[in-house]
Amino acid sequence: MGSAGSITAYGFLPNRTVRAFYYTNVSPRRVKICQALSSATGSFYCAVAIPTPPYAGPSGVHTIRVKGPRRLDYRTSFVLTP
């Protein structure tokens, strides 16, 4: 795995599975980088590592998506540099 970081998100139902995906812009289209339960207050935290080549896809902007139950969905960008 490559670059390390963390993801924090809020607003989920308590004690529900939340997943984070890294979108590669190639096949396979996405890679699950984290899965954890939301806290009793609905927050989510996960330490992640961005995949390394060839699994990371080409240099440039990639999407990281955090998805929980009931259609709660966050997206942010990650810039992969050579």
C-alpha cells in the first residue's frame, strides 16, 4: 500500500457498517480501502492506505467515496502523483 491517511465522517446511523472506496479510473474501477462500524454517535473513522501502482491507476485526480446505509454518501478527491 502507498500513501497513508485517515477518513472521518459523521451523520451515520449508530453501529452500522460504513465502507470507503478508492476509485482507480481504470479496471478494476474501485478498491475498498476501509470498512468499519460507525460509533454510537454516528461518526466514522478509519486509517487508510492508498493502493500503489498498478492498482492505484494513473496519476491524477481520483475519488474517495465513503458510503453508509440509507444512502448517506460522501465523496472527496485525492491527487495521485508519480
